[in-house]
Amino acid sequence: MTRTGKTVFALVVVAVLAGAVLLWRLGSGDGPVELSGGTDSYALRVRFDGPTTVGESAVSIEVADTAGTPVSADEVTVEPVMPEMGHAEPAVSAAAEGVPGRYRATGARLTMAGTWEITVTVRSGGKQEAAVFPIAVRS
């Protein structure tokens, strides 16, 4: 195999693996959906209690700094948006769960099946940062 052929093969393998990981992260299963990501200052874990289906959802959020220390934020919000259809639901405030860095938002509305983006915004110490998490919503 030529060097160019090996490079093309490696790129195809990487693309297939990336697609598989994306499908897994979009929540194709029947159980709870958990996503992770972050911003410049925060590491975030977002967990839907069950499969992401049309209707109201409860979302748990863990907020830590980049070193992994839980963050007691001033405010954490969850905002569902479906860019392809132009839908945006109101942001839902997440209540602190009594443990540093843990928050819970109830009533996040996912009004139709398709690909949504969940924007998690953290306000703390006078600054605001947001991360966007794609999810697949089923009917």
C-alpha cells in the first residue's frame, strides 16, 4: 500500500470511529443520557434521567473547575434549542442539590423529535460561560 493509500485508510478509520462515538453520545439507547464537555473554566457533566424523548425532561448538571474541584456557581441554566427547525425553549434554572457542584433542572421542554442542542450556562464570580451539548430526541 502506498503512503497516500495508508493516509486515506487512516482517515477513513478515524471518520468511522468519530461517527460511532457521535451516535453513542447523541443518546441512541433507552437508558439515561450522559454527556460531558466544558468551557475554558469549567468541566461539565450533563445527565438526562431517562432517554431523551419528546416532552419535559429533568437534567442533572455537575460543574467543576478544570482541575476537577466542584464549583458552587451563582446560577446554572439549561436551554434547549433545535436550530434546524428554529425552535428555542425558555432557559430553565437549575437548583443547587446541596452538594457543591451539583445542580438539577426540571421542566426542560423538548417539543419534537430530532437533533437538539442543550446550552448549559454557568454564571459564577461575575463571569458567564456556556457549553453546547447535541442530543437526539425521539418521539
